[in-house]
Amino acid sequence: MVAIDAEKGGYLPEIIGYAEPWIAAPGDSVAIKISCTEPEYKYRTVRLIQGIDLEHSPEKAEEEVKDIPRGQRQGRFQTAQPGSYGYVPNWGPPIAAEGLQVSFYMQPWLVDCSHVQTLVSTLDSTAHTGFSIALNHQGSLDISVGTGHKIEVISTGLKHQEKTWSKVKLVFNGRSVRLSLTHIPFRVEPVPPPAASEWQLNGEALLFRLGPLLVAASQSHAADNSRGGLRSHVTDFFNGRIDRLTLKSCGQKPLTLAKYDFSLDMSSDRIVDTSGRGYDGVLINAPTRAVKGHDWDGSECDWTRAKSGYGAIHFHDDDLDDAEWDTDFVITIPSSARSGAYAVEVEAVNGRDRDSITFFVRPTHWSSDNSKKVCLVFSTFTYLAYANERMYDTSRRNDADLGPGFDINKALKSAEFYKMRRRGDLGLSCYDRHNDGSGVCFSSSKRPILNVRPGYVMWAFSRPREFSADLMMLGFLEREGIPYEILTDHDLHVRGAGALQCFNTVITGCHPEYPTLESYSAYSAFARGGGSLMYLGGNGFYWVSALNAARPHRLEVRRGDTGVRPYGLPGGEHVNGLDGQRGGLWRSRGMSCNTLFGVGFCAQGTGPGVPYRRTEVSRDPKLSWMFTGVDGDLIGEHGFGGGASGDEIDRYDMENGSPEGALTLATSTGHSDDFGIAIEDLSYPALNTLGTQTNLIRSDVVYYVGAGGGAVFSVGSINWYCSLAWDGYNNNVARLTGNVIKGFLAGKR
């Protein structure tokens, strides 16, 4: 999964890393984990101000944190091991058992696989004990059994149908091995007939030896050159679902040795043994729970209410929750550190590669009255949803189509793109599909996230996006001398409206797409309390996401069957596993972006953006304070993405919940047919779906004063920040934005 440079006989020069935790506070310690192919690297810590270095961009700016010492260390190469599985330590009944019965339900999602896929295993390949049952390369079942002197392998020839449930029952008794396989139709579709076979081993199976029980993977041993001897690792991951695993003894009165109900403790990483023998286990690398099991019948589609049907776990060979890299060094955030985006800058001493390992510092207390400050909220949930996305990867199943004219080889890309492309071990994004075609529900911050870098240029748009674009707003606040603090989506989720502590104004990032109920509610409560909001992005507050207090590094997204999406999850699986909330669109839950910010997502496209044209409403003398220095009718003619209205855009629409009486100050001047309308805006028949065919594809700049006395100013375009920073902030988008911020701080409404 990691590209090798054959000419040099090793890996391409590369240095990457991540910080843990990803979001910290003054006084906290942060572990820095590095992978470096070069002999030595040096590092320093900086506060990031503006990281883009392109023609027409502001000057790149950062500030070294002198209280954190610089350093130099030896390089070492580190990789992650994707693949999810269940792990039960020290399985091995302390009773004398005549034999062993193993039964479970399974649903394979990738029968034609390049590697063996283990379903259940206690096999110890060095001691020659235990057993495993696996799908081989041809998709049929193999049974491996330890007899003390060797591992005997039985090729059963029994095959499974992809995405069809079947019950597997395996019985070991002395030298006898029996296997039965029964396929289960969902309705009345034809399935293979039941099959059963029996084999005789050359030696007697040795099954009851203390050791781990693995679900959806197996354990193997390899030479450990660093320590001598053998090192165990997990391999042969299964792609599919397993339900109701039970292990019993044989004999006239079989004893239940372990019985797993995967529907219990659903929001955790724990698997529960209901036998009373205490063989609980743990899930590694976050397989997907809250999915349909073998007995799901459609009578209840919410796992939190269902009495049955949700006892399965979906395992994948490319799940990754924690890279588990060794720590290279630890930094301590100074007590005097201001809130902001930070990075540990690491560079190979020989200059062959460098990286900026990004993390965030939240405030722990307020140094002054917040009524004179704005708060910029970094969209960390969106960063996680897009983390290391591989929508460009044509070797994977991928539904992203950027149009017939798109040529990735001509797109502008930063160095991080090439690292993401070759480092397939660093996990997927919520825009990708797993190897078995199922959609990715989880993303994690415990790994290098290479597209959250200050200078990142997004390959599909040839311009800054998400974090690198949001930094341009931070650079603007610095340039204008506007007092501010920064927070993250995670802070709003944990602390709610209390995190906003009576700020005058809260400003969003360019793409705040993935709020949780808690973070979304924080914005609402802030506005109800009289605070002002500036939504300076597009396609915001769109998908429901979930977080769990026990694992704050993990984000969950459950895409339903509507909305602009790279995949849709199967019916019956739209309720989050982490918090039991309904996933999908906020609009589907009656909480569209329009209801708070006045505009909501309506269209997207990779073509150049266009400017806005001012409306007559904007000429009202009462609003002149907003438009001081903004000459002419057009706003945002230039930017890194063309005009200021582009990428993903939002419009004012009372039918979608926009408040009546809100003022539309400007609207985009007309988009090309590179822009298509959002799926949820289509009606029957689906006509007039492209930019030149309907006025429903547009951005609107909207302003209103809310019931709490605070104001809402929204622009409805991801491209806004790309125009804000054009020509070093010397443009009318920057002047309008600055006027509104300063006006809000001065109490203007």
C-alpha cells in the first residue's frame, strides 16, 4: 500500500506525521508521531496565520512559538495497519470439553478477494493448536485445524453468495470435522440449497488452549528482527458481516462456552458475551455497527427501537481508527498560547521533504470581554469527513464524476496529494467506499490527515479548500487587526453555547458541512441570545454527523438515500451507531441550513465561479455601512476559483425554511452548465437541472436581524474565502466582509 521507488531501492523521500490529541488547550501535552524515510529531521512549532503561496495570494504567514523548543531527531519509517476485527483475549474454557461447536451467520460482501478472509479463528500457527474458518481466494470455505504437530487444512469447496446471509455450523469432535452451510433468502429470491460435509483429520484437534479468539481476522507470527524471536500481527481480514457467534461444547448436554450478541452496547467498541463466562471482547479499527443482521425483516428501521434485526457487525479490510504510531517527541502548549491553528513543522535535514503537522489550540479562559471579539470556528468535522479522501482513485469503486472535461493530470496539486495517493495505509474518508463497495461511515483524527495542511491545494478544484481556505480568513482577521479567538466544531459539540461565551459575532469556515446536533444547537442558542452569525461558506449544515464522548477522535456520517452524495447507505441503516440519532440530511429532519442562516445548499460544480450582482435592496441607506468602499454592481469577480460564487453554493428559499423578510443583498450572476442542481431540489419530471437552465442555481447574500437582536449575514458559497484573499485581500469581497464584521462589533444592525 506504500509506493516504492525502485530506482533508489527504497521508499520515496517522505516525512509525515500527526498530533495526538488533535485539539488541545494551553498547558496540555501533545504527542507528535512521525514517519520519516530520511536519516534525520528537524522540527519547530508555529502558530499558523496564512499558508497558501500562490499567485495573487496574501503573503504566507506564521509565528514561531519560542516557548516550545526546536529539536532534531533520527528518522524512522512508520506505517498503519488497516483492517477491523473482534478480539477476545485469553479465550479457552477451563473445562474439559468433548468437542467444539462453532456457529454464526455471515454475509460476505467481497467474495472475489485478493487475500484469504478469515471469519473466526483461534489458530496458533506456532503451537499448532486451535482452528480457523476462512474464505479462500476462490470464495469457498477452508478449515484449518491444529493437531499439536502441524496445521491441517480442509478445502471444503462450499461457496457463499455475495451479500446473501447464510448460517455456518462447524463441529470438531476428536478427528471428525463437520460443516453445514445454509443460505437464507431475504424474500423469495433463489439461493443455493443447504450443504453439509464431514472430514477426518490425521490427528486429533487441539482446540482448548489459552489464547485469543479473533472475529473477522486471524493472528500470525513473523520474525522480529529488532528484538529477536517472533512478533504476532493480525491479517486476513474479512469484508462482510457476522452475526450471532456462538461456541459450545459437544456431547449429550452441550455447554455454551461463549455467545456473542453484537446488538448489545452498540455505541461502544465492546462485544458482549452473554454466556455468563465473561469472554467479552473488543473491536479494533471501528467496524460498522447498527447494520442489518440475518433476521432483519423491515418492520423497524431504527436500531434503538428494534427488538431484533441489528445483531450484525460489518468488518472491512481497510477500516482504520487508530494508526497507533509510536511517539517521537512530546510538546507542551505554553500557558500563554493564544487560541489558533498550529503546526509542528518537520523537515528532513537533507531537505528532501517536509510536513506541517496541524493541530488546534482552544482557549481555556477569556483574557478580556468577549463582546469586543469575534470567534472563528474551524470546521473540524468537515476536515474529518474529507480526511485523506481518495475520490480521484480510479482503482477503487468510486462514484465521483467531475465531468467529461476534467483531467486530473492538468489540475493544480500540492505535494500532499502525491503522499495521499501513495500512502494507502492511512485510512479513508467519508467520501470513499470500502474495498467491498460499502460506504465509509467513520473517520478518525488518530492518523496523518494530509489534506489538513496550511498550503493544501485541492486537486479537484486547483485551489485552496476546507482548512487551507479557512486559514485565509484567519489571515484576514490578523491583517485587519480584528480581535478574535478560534474554536472548533469539536468544542461546540462538547461545550454547546457555553463555548461561545457571549462573543459579539461567530464566523463559520468556508464549508461547515457536518454539524452534530450539539454543535448546530450551539449556533442556534448563540443567535437566540443576541449574538450575530456570519456564514461565509457554502453547502454548510448539510449532513448530520455524530460523535461519542468515549472516542472523540472518531466521526460518524450516515448518508441516506437523498442529498448530493458519493454513496447511499442501505435502507434500514440510517440511524447513527454512536449516538442513536437519525443520520442523513439536516433538511430531512426539518433543520435545513436555511432555517438559521437564511440560505441553504442548492447546487455544485467544478467550473469557474461567477461574481454576485447587488440588488436594489442593498442600496438602502440603512445598509450603507456594509458597502463602504464597495464600488459598482459586481462583487467578487476574481478569486482562486474564479468568481466568489462557485464550488458548492446556497440560495435563499422560503420553501426550504429561509425566514420571511430576510434581505437578499446580492445574487450570483449566472452559472454555466458545469453546475448542477442538488438532487433534493428536483421534482417530477427532472428538467432544467443545469446552471443556464434554472435560476434555482445561484448564491444569495442574505441579511436579517433575528428575534434575539443579533444579525445573520450569509454568502452561500465555498468560493467566498478564495475571493476574499485575492490580491492580498485588496478586493471588494474583503471590503464587504470587513465592513460587516466591524459593523457588528460596533453594534450596527
